Amino acid sequence: CVQGTIVAVGAGAVGAVVLVPLALGAAGFTSAGVAAGSVAAKMMATTAVANGGGVAAGSLVAVLQSAGAAGLSGVASAAVATAGGAVGWLGSLIRKP
């Protein structure tokens, strides 16, 4: 059903844009910085050790912290919405008995 597919794609896109910032915060990437004892803190420590004590600009940890602190940019929101919409579309292909 085309309408069901449209709803699934829309729900996936909107859901992803809403949930990604929540997931970043839950992982410890917050507006106040990396939360102590969080997954984000462990990622940052691992990255710092691998890079001789610093976290390189543009690294995954740096990008995630930037998104956690400032929110998703327009480009990032579009990318997340596209991925969420694709997941919604794939979910619409699953046939119910």
C-alpha cells in the first residue's frame, strides 16, 4: 500500500531527527561537554590515548560532541532524516501475515 509506505518513510525520517539528539545525550555527548563515566567519556579516552593525548578535530568523538553540544546542523539533520526514511521504507517492505 503506497500510503503505508509514505507513512513509514515519514515516520522514519522524523523519528530519526528526534531520536538522534536524545541518543547523543544518553551516550554522554551533552551541551555541557562529555559526561563523566559515560560511553562518550570512554570513547574520548580511547581516542586520546590512540592520538598521543589529544582528540583530533574532525574525529568521530569531536563530531559527536559538537552535535551533542550544538545540535544537528541542517546538513546533518538532512542526512539523519534520509537514513531514517530509508529505514522506514525498508520496514514497509516487510509483509505482515
